[in-house]
Amino acid sequence: MPKKNIPIFATEAEEHAFWQTHDSTEYVDWGNARRCILPNLKPSTQTISLRLPESLLNNIRVMANKRDVPYQSLMKILLEEKVREERS
């Protein structure tokens, strides 16, 4: 079955809106897709404000100091581990 032509988008937001309402299998033959590795791709990050009890933050700082890592990095590691644990 012939595939539809993918439209040309003026903005990334326009493309995002399009793919939210269209099935990619009508446009792309995923049977011919190949897995690729993008070694320099960095995940998008978002800055948040998080209120923590001082005692918890102090404990995290002590843990981070023992591991010789920045406390915010340790927080990301601990959150990632817990999320992974909960999802499995």
C-alpha cells in the first residue's frame, strides 16, 4: 500500500501537533527502519523548584559528600533508581 507524503512543517510545534493526531504508519514504512545510536544526544531537561525539609536536604548533602558527587546529581540518581524500581 503506498504511503502518504509527510507534509512540510513551518515550526516544530506544528509538526508536533500533526503527529499527535496522525498515525505514522500511514506515512512511514517502519518495516525498513534501522536502529541507530546517537551518542551525542542529550536528554532535554527542565528546571523545577522543589521544597524539601531542611533535614532531608542536609542528609542528601552528607550522602553526596561521601560519594564525592554534587548533591543535585545524587538527587537525580536516586530519583531515577526509584522510578526504574517502581516501573518494573
